[in-house]
Amino acid sequence: MGKKFKLINLKLADLIYPYFVVAGSHKKEEIKSFSGIYRFSIDRLLADVGKIRSLGLNKILLFGVGEKKDQAATNAYKENNLVALAVKTLKEKFPNLTVITDVCLCAYTTHGHCGIITSRASIDNKETLKALSRMALSHAQAGADWVAPSAMAKRQVLTIRKILDENGYEQRKILGYSAKFASNFYSPFRNAANSAPRFGDRTGYQLDYANPQVALSEIAQDINEGADMVMVKPALSYLDVILRASLKFKKPLAAYNVSGEYSFVKNGARQNFWDERQMVTEIITSIKRAGADLIITYHAKDIAKWLKEK
Ligand code: PBG
């Protein structure tokens, strides 16, 4: 018997699907502990985006996987960098696709931290802001609709807003990864982006999950700095934070249903521990119920397929 529950209040326009792009051509690489998600070269990315659009999805979040890494994260922002090329190619083919780019250095630095380290002790915020703003500008010049700074550098939203405005990109928007917790749920992502820290961890710049109050003040600060949308990340262990943020702030709120949360569901479904569709329905409903406007989720493609099937 069993009643089948339906996704409440969800439109496909609320979903953002993440992609990982690599250099080269004809590449669709599998990723360890991240089933169903691939690293695509630009040509294969175009083909896949064509598929999700025919399923009714139209928003993507793009991550570059740095091929060559160095201390200065040069490949994140150099002319014709990988993400800029990908954005340009995507926008030529799909002008009304909403393209959001992740702006962070961890996939491009030799040490895998999100900022520039000049002495081994800590991140140099000033140098990091320089690199992040060049990176964001290169994405905007390529046609990105939104840039999403995720390095947790101080004043990153303000600095990026300024450089975009100075260069005539006042209309481009900023999605702040405002409340980004130092979480265990990011591991599959770090395999995908090849961005795990080579020493230490990210607790110096990501938030302490025992302290939700700090998350709310980080969100307030990003809004003050000019963020057009704010984010809570991860989603499931942080539904309380999503709820509080949605009650407290008027800006649109995104929740990032991250790689580890996705992999739990996928791996359990593969072993027949549960029904994947029912599990995803419950999860996405809970994130919406907590108050997220947009949900970044690796399940987006499956959800779009299921909605088509029904
Ligand atoms: C950091 C970044 C991370 C994710 C996206 N951008 C986390 C991290 O490595 O600290 C994780 C997203 C996911 O797990 O799906 N640049």
C-alpha cells in the first residue's frame, strides 16, 4: 500500500546542477566515491548541458579542476582560463542558460587551501582577494551571470562587487557562500576538484558547526557587502541554520546539498537500503520546508528525469 509522497513547492527553476570541468577534449571522467558525477572536458560538458536543458533544468554551478597548480593559483585567473573558456562556449550555445561560477583557489593552489599562503602559517587575505577578484572578473568577462565566491576570505563579496562594477558588470550578480561550515560532507567533492588541503584543514576559515550564531552574522555581513543571494552549506545537518536565515533575511537563500550528502543517498540506494526517489523526495522537501529558495544539488538531473516520468 504505502502512500507515495510528492515533492512540495518545488519547481525545476529552483534547482542548480553542479558541473566539474577539466582541460582537454572527449573527457568524461568518473570520480571516486561520487557515482553519477563526472569531470567533463568542455566539448562533453556542452553535450551534457544540452541534455539537462531538455529535461527542463536551466541553472548550473561550474567548478574548474586546475590542471597545473602553483603557489599563486595562476590558472584560476589567467587569460583564457579553463572556466572562462567553458563559460564562453556555453553561453554561445545556450545564451539563456544561467551560469554561476565558483570563485575559489583550492583547485589551483599546490597546497589545496582556498587562499594564497605566503608564509606557511596562514592565508594572506590581501593576496587572496587580488586573485579572487581577477578570477571573478575573468568569469564575468566570459559571460557568467553569477559569480559565487567560496574561499571564505574576509571582504571577498565587497572586493568582487567593486571590481565587477568598475569594469561595467554592475548587472552581474554575486552569490555569497556566506555560511560555509567546516564539514566532513565535502570529501567526494575534493576528489572531484582535486582540491583537498595537502596539510592542515579548513577550520581556520570555514565555520564551526557548533556555533550557528556566527553563521547568521556571516550572512548579514555578506548582505552588507552587496551579495544578491546568500547560501547555507551543507544543507542537511544545517536545516536549523537555513530556517533561521530564511526567517531573518529577505535576500534569496540558496542551500547547498553537498557531495557527501548526495553520496550517502546514492550508495545506500545502490545497496538497496532504500528507494532513491523516495529518499531524495524527502530530503529536497525538507530543505524547501526549512526555507531555501534555491537548492544546489547533484540530484537535480535525477529529479528532473523522475518528474518527466511520472
Ligand atoms: C571550496 C568548496 C567546497 C565545496 C565547494 N567549494 C568545500 C571544500 O573543499 O572545503 C564542496 C561542495 C560539495 O561537497 O559538494 N572551494
